[in-house]
Amino acid sequence: MVSVSDSPRPGFTQHPLTVHAASQMFDSVDRAVRFRKLSAL
């Protein structure tokens, strides 16, 4: 799941901590979705 805003502006690079934080947020959302599916059963 990558959007246009995930790409740095021309001439700029992504900061490793920002990339790591974004990865953790996506993982958190994935876990929440799985939890909600289990709760619905």
C-alpha cells in the first residue's frame, strides 16, 4: 500500500526513522484489521 505522498519530493530523500515509523503504522493497522475480523466471529 503505497501512495503518492510516500515518495519524497524531487531532490529530497526519506529519513530512515520516518520510513520505519510509517512501516510500524501500516503494521499496526494490519493487526487491527485482523483483530476486528476475529472479534466479528
